[in-house]
Amino acid sequence: MPLKVLLLVALSFGYAALRYVVFGDVTASHLPAFVANKALALTAALALLPAALARHRGNGLAARGWEWTAGASALLHVLLSLAQITPASYPTLFEGARANLSGELVILSGVLAAGLATLARNERSGGARWQVPLLLVLLGHVVARGLPGWLAPATWPGALPPISLLAALAMAVALGLRLARRA
């Protein structure tokens, strides 16, 4: 499992570096925080796929490992996001010095997701029942963040889809697997 996790992190970081630095307008000096933050978000989202698949197949141990990877990556993503969230870094989320509606929704859904993730990890709170609401809020988070960019493929650096779109697709598949398991 650790090798698979390292490969997922490397794949996510490589994709983020290609999209933002090689083909985009982000300088290599932003690899440690800005690009790493994007890679961690992608790692968290992609880790939800093998977690949901393992749960669907009844392999709780493998699912917990991937869920831990998703949670740890998401926590690091939250911390890096909080350290960087400024109008200069994320102009599409702000109107002047204050967050716009999209920014407010991104912040709210991120906070709700952190709370739901805490509940989902706590077996005493019936953790499993919080998985679907968590995935729905996470999906809302990436939609609020990325939808305008999804609709403008001509602006995608290197014709590479936005990380938020890839994350949304991963979350939608994970959500489908969770719902199928319940049925």
C-alpha cells in the first residue's frame, strides 16, 4: 500500500506541475506550496476511488488505508489553502478584499467537509452514514471552485483538464460506488 500511495502522490504532483508550471503561467518557485496544494487536493480526491472500490468489495482494511490517505492529503490541502487564500492567489474567489459568492461557497463547503470528515472517521458517530453527505459536500466544494474553468477548455494549460474537474469525476464515481453498495 505505501508504494501505491507514493505513486498516487507522484502522479498528482507531476500532473499539477505539468498543468501549472510547464504549460501554465505559474513559476517553479510556487512548486512547494501552490502547486503542492493542487497536487494534495488531487491526491485526496483520487484516493477516494480505491477506498470506495475496496468498501464496495467488502475490503475494509484496504478502504481504511485509502481513506486515511485521502484524509491526510485533504488536511494538508486545507492547511496550505488557508495559508495562501488571498485575492492575489485566487482572484476568481474574490471581489476586492472580500470573498465573492463562489469564494464564500468554497470556504463554507470546505469547512463543512472538514466537519463531516471528522464524523465519518468516528465509528461512535456511525461514521459510515456520513460518507455520502461528505462526498456530496466535497463535490459541491470542487464544483463551486472550478465550474467556470470546466466550461472553457480553450483556456486549459496544455489542454490538460482542471484538477477540480478530475477531482469532481473521481468523487462522482466514489459517490456512485457508495450508493451502489447501499442499494
